[in-house]
Amino acid sequence: MNQDQLSTILTVLVIVSFIVFIIAVIIVAVIVSRKRAQERTRQLTSVATLLGWQFSPVAAITWIPKLETFALFNQGHSKSITNAMYGEIEGVKAAVFDYRYTVGGGKNSQTFTQSVVYFEMPNLNLPFFSLRPENFLHKLIEAFGYQDIDFGNHPTFSSKYLLRGPDEQGVRNLFNDALLSFYETNLGLSADGGGNQLFIFQQNYRQPPHQIQLTVNAALHLQRLYGNRW
């Protein structure tokens, strides 16, 4: 065997070894991810039991009525709902679930997963709205007429949040001083609402299982503000 042949064999071995290593890393990553997902489901099942709620590891995207009419659920593709717990609290239908969706495709795709708290409130008719933490892109496109409902008496809220809705006056009436002050002291929250439905979440953030009960309690307080029952 000459030097060139030996060099070729060594090169092939290095390439094969590298490919095997990459495959092994991917397999390990998949196994770890699945185990973490299983552990999260196990822990959330326990949380649902503590709340006295039902639990489903997977739910249809049509599980909640009119979901597609809200901004969070009307974007992207490959949508899924997992770890859905649901029940009733203070006479209000409620649920907490993990929601996942993807925007873009191929190398340019990005997947978002967040914990969402949902309330279905009797005898309430909210104007449709979406509320998001405001970023540089939002501020840029506002200059070209992109809607952002601001409040002169709450400059912190107006500078930190993007608030939109087809019925601007109705949204303004909804966001009273108590609600605006809540968001000013709890920065980073997002919400979609309309009719008797309200969704509260932090974009691309899944709540750890041990924080779910505290999150539900905080969201319940916020739900009261939306329902003008404080």
C-alpha cells in the first residue's frame, strides 16, 4: 500500500467517524428531548391533579372554539397543542396548555413554544384585541401607519406595548387605568382577547411546571381586570 492509498483510507475513516459522531449526537439529543418532554408531561399531570382539573397530553388545534380568530393562533404552520389541563376556577372555564407553531421554512424556519393560560368568561363581550411587548420593528413600521393604540396618561405602557384592535374606541374603553397600571408593573406579558375568550402568555416561553399554579393565580387576577370585577 503506497502513501497515497493510506492517505485516502485515513481521510475516508475521518469522514465516516465524523458522520457517525454527528448521528450519535443527534440521537442523544432526540432521546434527551423526548425524556424532558415526558418528564414535563408527568409533572404537569400532577399539577392538573392539584388544581382539580382534567389533563390531556395532546389536544386538537380545534379544541378551543374560534381559535383561529386570535392573533397568536393565526400565524405560522405546524401548530400543535400539548399538555392541556382544563377545568373551572371561580365559576370561569379555564385552561393551561403548551402551544407550538413554526414560521418560515427550511433553514429560515423558527419554532415558538409558549405556555398559554385561557379563560372563557360568562356574560362578557370583549372587543377583539392583541397586546404584545413592543420592539424596534414595531416602532419602525408605526411610522408607516401600523396601528398602535397609545394612552397619553400612561406613557410607560405606550412605550412598552403594542396594542391593536379593529374597534379602537372599544379597546380604549377596555384598557382602563387599573388594567394599564397592571401591565406597567408586569412587563413582558402578551394577551389576545375577544368576545368571552381571553388568552394570556409570554411569547416563546414555557412556564416550568412548579410555576403553573402561581401563573394561573396571577392570570386570574388579570382576568378580573378585563372583566371589570376587581
